[in-house]
Amino acid sequence: MDFNFSEEQKMLRNTVRSFVDKEIMPQIAKWDRQGQFDPAIIPKLADLGLMGVCIPEEYGGSGMDYNSLAIVCEELERGDTAFRTAVSVHTGLNSMTLLQWGTEEQKQKYLVPQAKGEKIGAFGLTEPGAGSDVASLQSTAVKDGDHYILNGQKTWISLCDTADHFLVFAYTDKSKKHHGISAFIVERTWEGFSSKAIKGKHGIRSGNTGELFFEDVKVPKENLLGEEGEGFKIAMSALDNGRFTVAAGAVGQIMACLEASVDYCHERETFGKPIGKHQLVQQMIAKMEAGLQMSRLLVYRAGELKNEGKRNTRETSLAKWQACDFANKAADDAMQIHGAYGYSDEYPVERYLRNSKAPVIYEGTREIHTIMQAEYVLGYRKDKQLNKMLPAWDTEKETVN
């Protein structure tokens, strides 16, 4: 693995960092207090080509590699988790899944405008009674002539009130359990669709999260993604991509915690010296740095496998689990370093701590990933190469083939 960034990747990082410093940092405390998601950020991200950073140019994207997507997610989460989440859901869960599983017609109709940022995509898997246990879905899609009649409810859906297109998972044959789940592309404007934001969240308050409702929604048969019964497989492949972006975002959060803590260590004095001179504070700073470097290595390792077109479920799971845990610990230590000031929104670390908890839960809880890693080591779990993988990255041609 080459650990050096290309000039293009260095420019990308600088571009996203400058954007975050200019467009997000000055407003994020206010947005967080008000529980306000600013949709105006999305077109600005699109103008920079960040809504389709790793989608091939032929489908409207920027045609960069998957570790470039990781860089984008790192830098956005350094600003706030809400905006990394927007890219994670739109690009990682939705657009990359369309690229992997969609027909050419579906890609032209849905992927191209999403990659350009003209339309926003979201992902509907979780239900009130179905999270880690995907087979407990209650949503159904019954075939009726040239349509499927979709009924059900989804919850904890990011971009619920903002997205134009949704990847929705429902049973087409419940007797087959998870082999009877299918995936559909659903448009917001269709009759019978509605959404509602969830208020009073512990963290990611500046993000748009909520519920989706489907009441006899007529889904054209051409909006079936993949084949009937492939929904579970499609969902798991989507999570490989979403978890990758979540892990990369966690790297950005550790980075933000470290930056804030270092700055505070230099400005705050106790017992006649800067608090950075105290060994217990140094231990916390050292743990953040270790977590940052280890997490980044795990993320980029998974990214390289994606670049090579190889199955990466195991590596992405490990990166997501560890990076999110490290981010949660870094945020806790950052608040401790700030002392009583850390408990106030005068400093950003209390927001980092609140935001750091959700990624430990969503897209596979810490416990799910613990079980997955143990089963890999014990030989109980073995991945087969999917019949439809993301396209590999051709470093010689500097394009996606």
C-alpha cells in the first residue's frame, strides 16, 4: 500500500478543509443549538464535486478513488458529523449502491443527477422493530401488474425531509425470510409517501433525521434494484460502503478532538504551568494521536481493497468498529481536558461527545461488529466475492474502469 497522498488528494483535502472552515465552522454552534439542518450546504458541496467524488465521470461524478471519498468524509466530520452523514448516505449508501447494482437505465435516471448533486439520495432500511435484525422488516411490496404496492415505515433515516430518491427495502416474499427482501428506488413525489423529522436527538442535532411512511405507494417494476430477493445482499453491500464513510468520518472527529484539545492545552494554565505539561493530560493527548493514526490506517486499508475491486466486508467492519470507538473515547477525553468549560457549548468538545455516540450505534452496532470480527477469526464467517462489485480504480489511467 502506498501511504503517500497524490497531489490531487492533497488539493482535495485542502479544498474541503477550506470549505469547512468558511461555510460550516462559523455557523455550526448556532445550527446545533437550534436543531437546524441547512440544506443550502448541499448545493455548495455539489459545486465542489463532492456529492459524487468517487462516481465515474461517465455517470456525472468526479471520478476519484475511494480513499479520496475517505478524505472528504474526514474533513467534513471535522466540521460536524451532520454534513459527513449527508455525504455518507447520499454517496456511500445510495449512489455507490446504484453504481454497483443498477441497470444502465437506472443509472442514467437516478445516479447521474445524484452524482452531480442535482438530486439527493437516501437509504431506507431501519424500521421501528428492525435494526440489526434486518429479517424483522415489516415493510412489504406486493406485485400488481407493472407496479409493486409498497407499504411500511422506516425510521432513523438521514436526509428524510431533504432527499429526492430513496433506496427502500421491503419483503416481496416473507416466507423466504431475508432471501425474500427486495430493494426499490422510490421517489419523494409519489402518492402515498410522506416523511417526518425526529426532534430531541442527543447528538447530530444539525442533521435531518426522521421517519418515512409508505401507504400504498405504486413503485414501477423498473424501479426494482437488482432481482427480487436480492435486497438483503444489496443492503449488506451498501453497508460496506456506508460503514467505510462512517469510519472515515470518525477519523475526522478524532482529528477535531485533538486539534481542540491541543489548542486548549496551550491556552489554559493550572498550578503555574500550561495544562499540556501535566502527564495525565499528555496521556489523553497521546491516546488521541494513537487512535487517529490507527483508525486512519484501518480506513485506508479498506479503501485500497475497494480501489482493487475486492470484497472488504471484514476490513470495513473492523475500521468502522475501531474508528468509532476511538472517536467516542477521544471526545470523552477532550471534554475531560477542557474541564468545566468542556461541559459548555462555549467550546465544541461537548458537541463532539454528543455526536460521537450515534456512529457507535448506526450501520452496525459495536456489538454487531465485535461478533463479526470474532466469527471471522474463528472461521464461522467467510465472505464470497459478490457477483456485482464496485468498479476497481485504475491508477495508471487515473480513472475508474
